[in-house]
Amino acid sequence: MLCARPCKGYRACSNLELCLDLNRGVIKVYNEDNTSRAVEVPSDITARDVCQLFVLKNHCIDDHSWTLFEHLSHLGIERTIEDHESVMEVLSGWGVDADCRLYFRKNFAKYEFFRKPLDFFPDHMISISSEANGMVDDSQLIQTFLNSSTCPELHGHLHAKEQSRKSWKKFYFVLRRSGLYFSNKGTSKEPRHLQFIADFSDSDVFTMLSAKKLHGAPTDYGFCVKPTKCSSARDLKLLCADDEQTRTCWITAMRLLKYGMQLYQNFIQPHQKQKASPMRSISENSLVAMDFSGQKSRVIENPSEVMSVAVEEGLSWRRKSCHRLSSHGSPSTSQNSLSNIALHLAQSWFHSKLSRDEAQRLITQQGLIDGVFLLRDSQSNPKTFVLSLCHMQKIKHFQILPDDDEGELFYSLDDGHTRFTDLIQLVEFYQLNRGVLPCKLKHHCARITL
């Protein structure tokens, strides 16, 4: 893991991930398409600092969802590296010959539980104190996790892989501030029936990437508890849930128990910086919205009206642009189609030749929360497109059909009832209106090349 100068870049290091020279080091970071980039960083750099560095280098929009992941290929597991964690400390726990990587990608679900905690912790899985009489709101639930003197108790059935065996067995598990336990007698929580599994002072919780294939788990909703300084599969506590919501609930609760208030500080820190130093100049602050559609111009004071006017102007401009593009020569459906393709191909939410399975994997990687979406070419019908959208932690696929109206091409999600001249129009409409979809489009999956 460590080497001294002289060193010809990171390639001279046996792990290819870290080369330290006093207070500087080189880390290698990967993207989803396995492109990579090596950068020299301070030895005390945090995960958030690395994300900020790559956001700036790649000119990304910083929506606070960019995340660094610890990916252990030889074990088939990965986890979110928390924003405050030291990257060099994470790398120091890797074995010399282990296949370990850092990945840089979006994770919209990273702090979603602070916004909608009741969606993450179902009533039947969580127990607060008897003083709450079973009725808690969002702030109370999160506060009990953050308060070091109290903690909700999480309980429910999970599959666990028995030590030194290939078989899995279902047990009743209990998560408390003191650690994770399972009951050796049904659902009993008596101390004599609870067997200690792990605490989180020196362990991390990982998601299993192919639980059924690699570990013979009964479902693909696997996760595990891994000691920080161990890199052997024998040291993993392998667990498996029956559905995605249950797995997310357990993993989120374990993160909150391990880091507590630090996670909340990570969540609010970017918003505090924005308030302290807003990214607007004096000249921008002096700008006002104007309406020139009538005989007399007027100042628009209503923020909602400002947004609607801006959207309408953008759509009007695109319609004129499409008309200009298609008017060179005889107006035809093929020319109009080509101009529309040229418009949406450059959008970060469009993923061209992505298959259905690849779309599901990408959305899952970037966070199973309502409104995460992408658009792609249809694999079954080359003339159509598909909207892949996450709702209620499930991914649904909606076909976008072309509609030829007297030589002019439109796109529709609802059999022509609502039509759009291009896919950009369609996306912007469903970002503002749910329409036939189960929820509005909120976060688009983006890929960048490092």
C-alpha cells in the first residue's frame, strides 16, 4: 500500500491505488464504464473533498449527490464512503493483492432518509420508547437515532449464512445501540435468547452485488457486516432480506447507529455553505424577470410565474429551432426526426443503446428513490424510446411512441393524448407534471467519463 520516492506515478505501486509521499498521495478513481483517473491529493483528504475535486475537473453540476464508493470486487460487495471519512484510511484497510477500487458516481438516496424517514423505517420494523405511544413524526424518529442516549430498536426476520456452511437460515434479528443480535428462540427478545453478531465501532455495512450468484443467497437483497481491517470472505457476516425496502431499512439504520450526528452534519453542510456564500454576483442579483408578451412590458414578481414563463419561452425557442432545421429543403418526417435526435442526444439523461438490465442496474446504483430516471433507445423497437423510472423502490419502464401527424413527428407516453415535438420537451413536462406516470421526474441518472 505504501511506497517511497522515487516512484513513477501510481503504476509503480503494487495496488495501483495509493502512493504516499509524506503529506501527498495518488489515488485512482473509477467510473461506471470503468474509465479511471489518477490524481494527486493530500493525505488527509475526505471523500467529500475527492467528489468536489472530480466535480470541478469534469465540470459537473454539483447537486450534492456525487458519492465515493468502496468497491471490493474479490468479495462482491460495495458501500458508500461517508463524506467525512478519510480516503487514505479506507485504502489502508485493503489487502495488497485484493481487487479493490474507488468509484465515483451519483447516489441520490445517500441522505434521503433525513427528508423522508418514515418511508425508510416501516412501523412494523421499528420500536421507539413507550412514551411516544406508537405515534412519531419525521423529526422525532430521526432525533432518536441521532441522540446518543436513545435509539430506536429495529427488528425483523433476515436470512443469515451459517458459518462454514453453504446453507442459509432465517432468524429473527434485533438491532440496538449495543450491536446486532439474533434470537435462537423464535421472536423472543429475552437476553438469554439473543446471540451477539456484531457492533459497528470497527465494522462497516456493505451491499452484496450478486448475493444469489456469488453466495447462494435466497434473494438478491443481500448485505453484510465487514470488520474494517479484514479482507477475507470468512470474516463477513452475510445477511439477506426478502425485499429492497427491508434491506434499505437495515443498512440505513446501521449507518445511523455507527455515525449518528456526523451523518446529519454531512447532510446539512453543503446547504450551509450555499447560504453562507451564494453563487451569484451583484449584477445577477440586480436582474429582474420581465414579460414582453403584451402591449406594455411588466415586471414579473411571482416566482411561480417566472418559472412558467421561462419554461414556455424555452419550449417556444426549441419549436422555432426545430422548424428552422426541418425547413432546409422540403419538410419531411425524416428531417424533423433527425433534428429531434440531435437535440436529445446531448442530454445527460439520455443513454442511447442502454439495455433494460443495464438501465435497472444504473438506477439501482444511483439510488432507488422516487423520481430517479433515464431515457434510452428501445431494444425491441428501434423507432421508439423508453423512459425508465424509479417509484416505491421499484423500476418501471414506459415506452415513448412516435406519432406522425401529416409529416410532423411527435412523441407521446399516453397514446398521443399528450404530444411533444422532442424528448427534451417531454422530460421537462413530466418534471413539472406527473401525468400518466406514478411520480414526477426528479433526478436523472448521469454518466461521465473521467
